[in-house]
Amino acid sequence: MSIVEMNGVDADRFREKIVPASRPVVFRGLVAHWPAVTAARRGDEALFAYLARFDRQEPVGTLIAAPDTGGRFFYDDALTGFNFQGGRARLSKSFDFLLANRETERPAALAAQAIPADMHLPGFRAENVSPLTPDVEPLLWLGNRVIVAAHQDPYENLACVVAGRRRFTLFPPQAVADLAIGPFEKTPGGPPISLVDFDAPDLARHPRFSQALAVAEVVELAPGDALFIPYLWWHHVRSLEPVNLLANYWWDSAPAGRGEAMDAFLHAVMALRALPAHQRAAWKSAFDHYVFGDPEAATAHLPGNVHGMLGALSEDDARSLRRALAEKLAL
């Protein structure tokens, strides 16, 4: 299934119409005017010379995987360790490595990930402004031909390709049961990932993956193209060239001070999952009504002055509730 493509979208329409719709959208050529994209089109050396103008020469998070991994950053066979080494290195070292290995048939895989542009390349953002998310700091992702397993992020996400080509395979949040998700406690890069090898899916081991493929949405992006990945949509990412650079923008429109949804989820797993089935069913009704249902329906019978936590919490109210929860969790 292909992803809808749009053009002529401004920041207001993006924020007010596209983001709330929670559907992936491709914007061809959205950032084709960026100086970084222009430099990349002149060649890898030109791109790295452009980035070097801003580089503060401070180490950034960098992963290296052996050639026999095929660039797939993943677990070891026991799912207790990983098939790569992580550390920190200067971007200039990554530039040198990528240039030295771009003609190698099976090089080691390199990925310098989630580099805060304002911290490590001050000035990059000012020259390469996102038309749709101008107030969000970009993160940079540099590497060669690598594969990032399907995962989801608790953010809205605008991904802009600067150099190379990337193929994205997206799944809606509802596909979670079909993607064979790995452990929560130990993950290759933060969020839990799908254990399915997309190049050679083992349907005997992961039979429900065929159902995920039925709802998959796939797109290949070239330099200057952008993709909106909605909140918590699963995405598998493959970098296709010897040198690839992506700038992405993560933001969360949730009210400040309410806590992290993932923390609430993890606590719910701990507190509810082991309950007897009839008790879980009872709590499901409560969650459906108070958490996932119509907020107004849950308080329609109450005077506004006693809505409490079901109403519009002030910062003080939210702080008091967080404090009470922290005290309970500390026991």
C-alpha cells in the first residue's frame, strides 16, 4: 500500500489538519531547497565539508556492526545482548569512515544516531529551516546502508531526507499484535522492536506477520523528500546508499506536567496484567470510560467544581497528583 502524497501544505494546515488525522503523508521536495541537500547533491565530500562548518567536534552516539550483520542493528541469538557495539565518536571520524568504505561491497555498518543539531552543529538549523516544524530542533541521523527494526516512538515525527535514499515501511498502532515485539527491558535503541526479519520473515515462527503486511504502507524517499510519521505508528527504516543523512523532528502535543504516557503504560502492565481475567475485564471497562472514552461523558453528571482529576488540571493540581503517585510508588 502506498502512502498519500501532498504538496503546497503550510505549517498551519499541517498542524491543524494533517497531524490530528494521524495518517502518514509524503511531502516530495519539501526541503529540496536546503543548503545541506544542495551540498549532498554535489557529492559526499561536499556534504561533509558543509556539515564540518558547524561541527563542534564533540563525540556523538555511534553504533558499529560487523559486515556479516548486513547492516541490521539487532539482538544476539539469545535476545540478551546485541549484534553491534555502541560508543561515542566525533562526526569527523564517521565522515572519514563512510568515505573510506563507500566502495566496499560489505562494509561494517555505521550509524551516528539522534544527534541534536543545536548542540553539535549550531547554525545548521538556521540555514536549513523546516517549513512545517520551524520551532522544533532537528535530530540528525548519519550512516551507511543500515536497517532499523520496526519500532514506534511516542512523538509526532517529520523525517526529512538530506542525503541518500531511505525506504520506510509503516504500520498503524493497531498492528502491534502482528509484529512480534521483543522485550521491553532491553532494547537496541530505546523503544521495543519487532523481532521479524523483514528480508526473510519466518512465518512459521511469526505467523501473524502476514496480517501486518496486509496493512503495511511503504515509501522510498530521495534527498529533499519528507515523511510525516504519526504518533506511535510502527516504522521500519532501511538506508539504501553508502552515505545517508536524515534530519527528523520529534514533538509531543500532550499537555505539559501530566507525566509520560509510556510510564503510565508500564505501570499498568505491572499492576494489571497479573490480575485474574474477571478483574482485568472490570478495569478495562473503567479505562475505556475514564481514559479512552469521551471526556465530557465521564463528567456530564458532575458540577464543574468537582471534576477533580477528570477536569482541566492546573499545574498545581498536576504537581500534587504526581507527588501523591510518587509516594505510593515508592512503597
